[in-house]
Amino acid sequence: MLPLRLLSVKIPSPWPAFSELVSIGPVRTFVVVSHTVPLEGEFSLSDLPGGAGRLDVLCRAATDAFLVSHGIRKDVALHVVVRDQLLISLWGPRLRHLNPDERSTGALLREALRAACDLPPGEERGSTPGITVRWLDLAGLLGELGAAGVSPVLLDEGGEPLRTARLSERPGFILSDHQDFAPAEASLLADLPRVSVGPTVLQGHQCVTLVHNELDLREARAVWEVLTAAIGEPQAQLVAGFLSGEGIPVRFRSQVPPSVYPVTVDGLAEVQILVPAPDLLRAREALVAFEAGGGADGEGSAAP
């Protein structure tokens, strides 16, 4: 039995459920399978490649998944499956304290491992802001991601070139740590589509960066249309959550040219909700269903 341990960081309760966060938030998902990190979390931060079971690999994957210059990507979730038993999830919309150095990232992941020591099966716990932990294997994670509309894709050097691959609006990229997938894992993933970031075999965190680069380029080339306007960001988030659940990407724009000030209604900033041009008709239909179901919180909560 793993030892009981008090958490050093208090997390507000109740912590949002895994299924809720994955269904309304991130549109880019990464899954890293870890084979050697110790479940107990009892190791020195001075020896991440050794005593910590190559935790340095996971640290680099985390920083490359989230960090940009002077900020954190909010549209990303990273799931680390440790020894096919424990799931550590990092959520971009809520993530805090992630820095570029491996030692501080290792401390966050170690805290998550320690938070699971007395965690009953079936329960989820927050270790630090934006990081949750629960006992779940790779098969269970794939099932939950699929139910939430995430389409798993295996990063593999023999796969279709990422540059030309057709991807869903909510892809989930799966890769292993410094070791190959175990036979049972390979069997589980055998039928998934495979994409390659190039002819050279790279380290996992480098593949994450290249995936982001390709998706960034695709988004930059896309044409976005205004669907509607909401009064304040909380209302915009409600609409965006519903649209994301329908598989429709969403962006916000709170300052509308040519004015140099945000448009305001009753003192609240108007937030425009944008969707890709090809999804505009479907988004309009979804918005009608959202408002008909009472999701708009009453009259006048969104502009036509």
C-alpha cells in the first residue's frame, strides 16, 4: 500500500470533473505514455533522468506542449499515463506555475504523484492549479477521450506526413516516452491513424513542438467569421463551451475595429464569438439550439 501523505497545496473543492473539462475546453490534446516514472513520487528533483525514472522526458513534453513566449497555451490538454495505472492531466485553461526549467516542472509532476498516494479508485484530485490526477489506464483514457469527441492519432515515423494529413477539429496526439510502446499498448493502438512529423526520428518533446507549429499554421490560414456577440466573457464562455461540444472551434474577439475601445453594453465588454468559415452554417444551427434550450440565460444575453 502506498503511504498516506498530506498535500502541500490546497485546491478549491469541488475540482471540475475530467469529463467536464475535456468536453468544453482544450482543442489540442497530447497523451504521453510513461513506463519508468515511480508511482510513489519519492525521488530527488536533482536526479530526474535517474532516480525519477526519466521524468525529464515528461517535463520537456509539458513545457513544449504549453509554453509560448511570455505565456501558456490555453487550448491544450496534456495527459500522462504512468505505468498504465495512473493518469496525470494538465489543463491549459487552469494551469499555473509552469516554468521553462525542468526542475520546477518536475516538482509539479512529483506533487501530482504524491497526491495520488491515498486516492481511492474512481476519484479525481487536484494537486496544483490546472493539474489533476486519478487512477486510470491507457484504455480507459482513450475511451473517455473518444466519448468527449477527441480523435486519437498516433505519432509514428512511418505514418502519413502531418503536413498533408486530414485531422479532426479535436485531435489527440499519442506518443511514448524514451521507450517503445509495450506489446499490450501497441495492440491497443494498432488501429489508430498514424501521422509523422518528418523522416528523422526525433525526441518526443520535439514532435510536440512540430505538431503545434503545423496546427498554428493551419489556423493562421483559416478564415474566421463572426457568429454572434455576447455580453461579457462569462456568457461567451457558455456559448463557446456548447459549440466546442458540437466539435466547432471557437475564438473570441473583444476589441472590434475601427474603434480603439471595446464595445460595451450596460458596462460590460462585448465579446465577439468567431468560428471557421466552413463551420458557420452549422454553428448558427447549434446556436439556435443553444438559445432554445435556455443556454443564453434569459433575454438579451447575446447580441444577434
